[in-house]
Amino acid sequence: MIELQRPRRLRQSANFRSIAKETEIITNKLMLPLFVTDGSKVNKPHPKLPGCVTYSLDELKVFLKSTKDLGVKSYLLFGVSEKRDENGSEALNSDSPVCKAIQEIREMTPEAIVCTDVALDPYTSHGHDGLYKDREVLNDETVDVLCKMSVLHAEKGAQLIGPSDMMDGRVQAIRQSLDESNFLNVGIMSYTAKYASSLYGPFRDTLSSEVKGDKKTYQMDPANRREAIRELDLDIAEGADIIMVKPAVHYLDIISDFSERSDRPVAAYHVSGEAAMLEAGAAAGLFDRRRAIEETSISIFRAGADIIASYFTLDLVRWSNGGSTLK
Ligand code: PBG
């Protein structure tokens, strides 16, 4: 018979639980996704996911002012555009809302990190992340455009480039282009294992993105775990600074694999569909919203993520400051 062990000793009070706690939500490690568009007076939360908001530039400024004191450390920027064409040419427009927003954020909060999403899907008429010819998403031709887009964002002041397109070889090509343009300190947060997930719905609503067919020839099959290791090794060899897994909660095993295998920070994108599920469940009275969001976020950290891109960033920051949810 083994001696009776009493693990409950460490759970007997809030202070005991607190010193025994293995994982904390560190709000410095949250990235806030922001969506920016043309026009003025646009401040449009997704109806099912209030943390997913599209701003015009004037409203973005108001937002940044109002959240200045909260101390959000990093932003993940996406474009929302009606200017769509076959080649996604708006991606290379140096006056696009994304380009202006990069400058605006860098000016208003110089210490905050701006990471931009690099892919063509906000700007293509077919909704694909790359160039699309004869029902095929072209790899190398797309990579050339992504390199130009990355350099453009770096010129505007982005400190991190986030290629989310899953083309082969893009990390190496983007690194080389940034270096050639002397952006040696601009990093790459690669969407290393991005799965062809059903959970991007609210994001695609936000972009008004209708994809011709699906993205399965470039995004990964949700069934595959070893293949993610292959992508990881490639991205590390190609020079990614931060590696990302996306979505997050359904892919905790991948996050755990990455954190064990890699010497780079691991980011996880808690994507729009995952976040909207929590909002829907809480709205239906199935569970407490705050507890569910905190538990989910801590689970992603516990699995091994160092960074989370989260639509709940503002809530989590306010809660950690002792505040309550703003409605
Ligand atoms: C595409 C992109 C997507 C997301 C981020 N970048 C959607 C897609 O691949 O179709 C999804 C993010 C989310 O759902 O929150 N470049």
C-alpha cells in the first residue's frame, strides 16, 4: 500500500493555489487583431464576435487613444477592402488603409509592436491567399508578390511580418527581400502550421471574403500532426523568428510539439470561430463568459504557446488590471 498523498494541501486557499500555479495569463504576450478599411466613421464589431472590429482610420485613432492607458503591447493588422481584383493589386498600394494604419499606430504608440498579415485574400476577387490561374493557386508567383508586400509594410514601419498564406518557400524569400532592403531588424512571424479549418467563418465575414472552392491545396489537413513538424523545420531553416499554430484550441498537440522542438517563440492564433463559440455559449447561458475565456487562454499557454493572438485581448488586459468587462 502506498502512503496517502495529499495534493489537496496545495489547493486549500487562494494563496496556496496561487503559489502552486504553473501557468499565468501574461497580458504582455497577447496580440490584438485589428481590421482596417477605407472611408470614415467605420467602427464595426462583428455581430457575433464583438472583439473583432473593423475601423476606418479616423475611428482607429479614436480607438487607440481610448486604449492607450491599457498598454496593449502588440497589434496584428489586417486589411478589409472592396478593392478586389484577380491579382489582389491593392496589396501593393502604398496608400492602402493597412499602410496608413501602420504609420498611425507607430506614431501614436511608438513602443507597440505592429505585425501585419501578409497574404492576398483581402484583395483578391476569388478570395484565395495567392494568385489564382486555371483553378490553381500559383506558388512562386505569389511568393514574389508577398515579398513586395512585406517590404512595403516594413517601409511603413511594421516591425513584424506575418505571412499567413502557406505558400512554400515564402519565409526564406521574404527574409531575403527584407535583408536586401536593409530591414535587418524586421522579423517574421510565420503562420507555420495553418490548418484548412472550418473555424475562420467570422473572419471571412469581416473581410466579406468568398473563396472559390477551398484552401486545401495550401493550408494543412487537420488530420496531420507529423506534417506540422516538417513545416516547422522548414520555417526554422528559412529564418522565421516566431512560429505560429492556427487555430489554437483544436491544435493544442501541435502547439505542444512546437514548444518542445523549437528554440523560437511559439505563437497561437485563437481564431475567430473559436472565439465566437465562446461568445455564443456564454450568450446562451451555458457557462460564464469570463471564466471560459480565461480557462481557454490559459490552456493555450499551458500547451506551450508563448504568444496568443486573441480577440479577447482587451478583456484579458482589463481583467488583469482588476477591471470589469466594458460593454
Ligand atoms: C487568411 C487568413 C485567415 C485568417 C487569418 N488570415 C482566414 C483564411 O485562411 O481563410 C483567419 C483568422 C481568424 O479566423 O480569426 N490569410
